[in-house]
Amino acid sequence: MDEVGIDQKSGKTVVDVSPEFYRPAEVDILMGDASNAMDVLGWNPQTKFSGLVKMMLEADLNRLGNQANDVVPRTREEVLAEVQPIG
């Protein structure tokens, strides 16, 4: 991929994409650790993991619209009711 950002006024290259920083399209494991944000910034999550899963399911079901019935043979409420709090 030869993507370059060039300043139109000066003609100077200001952004040059380097393939060495590409990441694979599919990543097998994604893990995060928010402890640094908690320790340094005093940040605390306001959404529990189960709430995040529920939001993601709702977004997917909304995006699918009526097609969701073809993919998920249950009602939206039945699917969302199965998301249980963890821990």
C-alpha cells in the first residue's frame, strides 16, 4: 500500500504509511489491561463486561434489522436476556 499524505502548499510529504506497522486483519487474541489508566489517571470503568456484551449485541441486532430473524431464531429480548452478569 503506497499511501502518502502530501501538503498541497509545500509539496512536502507529511504522512508516509510504513508496512512494518501493519497489523494482521484478524487477530486471534485481543487482551487489554486498564490497570495503568486506573493507577495513573484514577479512571474506573462505568460499564461492566456483561453490559458491554449486551450493548454490542444490541448494536449488531439493530444493524441487522429484520435480517436478525434469519440469523438468530429467537427474539431480541430472548437473546439479550441470556447475557448474565459475570462475577
